[in-house]
Amino acid sequence: MTDTAAEKAVENHAFEADVARLLHMMVHSVYSDRNVFLRELISNAADACEKLRYEAITNPSLSAGDGEGRITLTLDEDGKRLIIEDNGIGMSRAEMIEALGTIARSGTRAFMERIEAAKAEKSEQGAQLIGQFGVGFYSCFMVAEKVEVVSRRAGADEAWRWLSDGKGSYVIDAVDLADAQVRGTSITLHLMEDAGTYTSRWTVEKIVKDQSGHVPVPILLVEKPGAEPARLTDGSALWTRSKNEISAEEYTDFYRSLSGQYDDPALNVHFRAEGRHEYTTLAFVPGSQPFDMFDPDRKGRMKLYVKRVFITDDADLVPRYLRFVRGLVDTSDLPLNMSREMIQESPVLSAIRKGVTSRVLTAIEKLAANDADAFAKLWENFGPVLKEGIYEDFERRAQLLALSRFRSTSSGEGYRSLADYVRDAKEGQQAIYYLAGGNLEQLKNSPQLEGFRARGVEVLLLTDSIDSFWVMNAPEFEGKSFKSITQGAADLSQFSRPEGEEPAEKPQATAVIDDLIAFAKLQLADAVSDVRISDRLTESAVCLVAAEGGYDRQLEKILQGAGRIEGASRPVLEVNVDHGLVRAIAAKTDDQALREDAVLLLLDQARILDGDKPEDPRGFAERLQRVFERALK
């Protein structure tokens, strides 16, 4: 070791808490496919080579003397080691700490929470998650009892070593330049007793060809230290080949290598655009939800290449409601030396973004038309995200509305399209009715549905948070507006009940009923804006609805929970005057105390049916007790 390196003290670091949790899962859990670690390390090495190509555009000296990127796998059966080496951009000390000691993406935290939840429920999902989602560098601790990383950043005059057994801490120290590459990174895995098969040429070659055969960097294999390397892959870009030359298996292998997932893609979109702008797109809709799909930053995961040079994986290539799409765009219409900030603002990129978005949505539409079962699975996974586009993308709102599927009072266990709804609407029906909430079963049992169900009027059951927002931005579909059944008057008198189901004799409002309504308005004046006779209730005694000009009930709850509005507006209490309980209360004109308790209990009953709790639980319990005592005397 040189004097400079000797002066550098060995540094001990504790892993960030999230990394420690992840490593514990790696070492102490049983996963469905340990082979995933090699794909992850090769993917990282390929990214490092691509980043070097990009930086060398403005600083050619970075790749001097060793210009072609490559990944070399060295097998050491006698030493029980597997070495993964690249001649890419390399890492400085600070970059090594950031890359190997912390977790930067919140999606990884969500991934870990899913594993822990699955393990707590003792389900098989926990064992399958690694097979679905790659976890980057840390996956190597599934097979290695100790990991050593030596890296030298391109152009740097020092190299660093990172060493850890994955049990809570790691060590960083400087190494002699003679012991490091000219640039790049070498990862040495000291394999566990049961992982010796990863020094077998047959095993490693099969994994590489199955999972990483199409990374855009050549992969070499050294069968034992000192032997001549053999080329396993040529680093050719799959997306530059004709679709007719590519098999389904090759598409799947490339998708897995590119996306860091291990499922099969539900859909692939491969095309070359020519004309004003020329670019090639290879995009995939995953077969399962990516673990980072609901990251707060809602960024896409599409990579941008210019003339096969990797530029960035942070380009705005698809709108946020297509962030589950994985893939890349390769164009020759952008200059290689353009900064990433300038690329984001480029009109060329805007045109590409528009073209890619249109082709992906068209492919999804074709799937919906040709394979209903496959589309239903895609919608189950990504429908809540696609519906964000109805709210955000005015230009494609009609297209997204036509593509959307919904549960409804007429859908059974399946889904309905808006076209289905309009086709089966009642004669003279001018609105598409919906009920929004957080739970499908609760919505199905909502009292607000009773009048609509009795008259055979279909109601959409919307359970995603975004539903309460897009309905405000979607003024109509095929001439019919969207109307919440918890907002304003129901006006169901225009719809007759099916023949034979009309009540033989409809009870009429009486003086005592009118008196009860007037009494309830006074008694509940601080809690509700109005008390009125309902035409939407057939079985329940009461329900709550929003005033005509107010927020839909579910939207108000969402905005209130997010701190967007302070306090709740006063709802309208609707009363079913045909209900036996209401008529019995109305008849108690001589018992003022009972009427006061009963009216407040009716309000709390309506709150409970709406998914809320009584505003004053103690007062609710005391009133209930008094009513029970009266009934039992």
C-alpha cells in the first residue's frame, strides 16, 4: 500500500436503518429465486458502463486506453468466489457510501413493508416477492457471506474498498492503485456454503443468457482466475432489431433485465417512428404492480438513449399516469452533449413523449378489444393510476374515459365500461350516477343506493381516491354528465319501479310527520344544514347527503384528511317517512325527551351508515341507554 493510502484510516460505518432491515431479510428469509442477484449486479455494471459513455462525450480522457465497455465474470471454484467486474464510471468514496450504505428510493421501503406484511400473515407472497422485484446491490447477500467492492472513479487518482458481511455495518478504506483497475468497479462475492454452484460455468452462463442476454454491454466469462475470457453476449441493442426477428422469450428477458422485475410483461410496445422525428421505442406494461408505483414523486421509469448512448433514466418520456410502464427511447434527434436539464425542456422530447404516450394507450386499447381477460388483469393492476390521466390529461380525457372500467351495481364480480353504462341507461336518464368511498362492500350496503337499486338505475361504485377528483374534471361522457348520489337531491321520481314492484299503497306524509321534520330541523340545526323527506331511501330510516352546491361526501373527507379544508360542511339529513321507526317516533308527540334522544340517534345512525363514528360517542351511548330503558319498562 502506498504512503498516501496508508495514511487513510479504516472507516467503520453503520448501515442506514432501512438498509439494515433489507439485509436482515436477505440473510434470514427464504426466497423463490436467488439467481436474481446476478441479474441485479450485471444491470448495475451495465449502467456504470453507459454512464461512462455519456460523460466521455464531453471529457474523452475518461475512457482513454480502454474505450469499449465490458462486464467480466470470474469464477473461482477453489476460493469459493464469484467476481463481477466492469470498466464503467466507477465510484468515489462519497459515491460508494451513498450507493452502498443508504436507500435513496422510497419505493424500496414500500417493497420491504410488503415483504414484512406477507411474513406477518404467514403467506407465500413473502417468498415470491424477490422473484417479482429486484432489490439492487443488496441482493448479493442472499448468496454471499462477505462482499468486497473495489472501485476507482474514471479520472480519479485514488481507489476505495468497501467490505461488509451484511450484519449491520461496513468498512471503507483506500487501496493501492496497483491493486485497482484503471477505472470501474470489481465486486467479489465470498460465497456461502450452499452457494458454490455459482462458480460453475454451466450455471452462470445459463443465468446470464436467461436474464441478462440483452444488456447493451458485452459480458465476458473467465472460467478460473488467469484464464482467457470467453464472450457470452455481444452487447447488441435488442431494440435496434426488427420485431420479426425477436422472440417472446427475448422480449421477456430484456424486460426483466431493464425493469428490475421478474414477472412476465403484460404488453410490449416496440416501434420505430420516422418522419419529422426519428426514434425507436421499446416499452413494456408489467404483469404485476412495480413496488414503487405509488412513490410520492410519481416519476416514470423510462430510459433515454441518444444514438445508443445512455443519457438518463430521469427523462419525462411518459406522463405520470403511465409511470408503471418500463422501457426506453433511443433517438438520433438530440445532441449527445446536451445537458439533462436542456433535454427536459426540448421540444423534440415533447414530441417524442406525445408519440410514445399515444402508442402505449393504443396498445392498451387493442388489448381491451382483443383479450378481455388479459385487459381485466391489467386494469386490476394499473386502473387506479390510469384514471389519474382523466384528471390531469385534458387532451386524452375522452380516450381514457372510454378505456376505464368500473365496478357498479350491475357489474356483479366483473367490470363495466362507460359505454356499457350508457347503452343500458334508463330512458330519459341524463346522468351517470356514482357513489364514491373507500370500501367496495361498504358502498354496496350504502343506504343512498336503495332508491336507485329499487328502480333499476345503475350506479358506479368508485373506491379509488382519484375517483373523487376526476369526476369533477370529466363533464360528460356521450352526452351524460357525472352525478354523485350523495350530493344534492336524488330526483328519482322520473324513474318508475319495475312493473309489479310498486308499493300497493304508499303512506302519505301526515301532520305528525311534518311536525317531526320541523322538530328535527330545530334540534339538529348546528349539525345539519337541512332535514328533508327522502325519495332515495326504501329500507333505511335515514342517510346523509351533501348539499347541492357542496363537495361530494367522499371528496370532502379526502380534502379534510389532507388538510386542504378546515372542518366539515353541514350535510343534509334525509328521512324515510315510510319507515316504521320514523313513523313511530313521529307518533310520540307527547314525549319531548324521547323525541330529542331519538332525533339525535337517527343522526348518529346516518353517520355510522356513512362510514363515520358518532360525533359524541359518550352522548350516543347515554341516549341509546335511555331509549333501551324506556323500551324495556
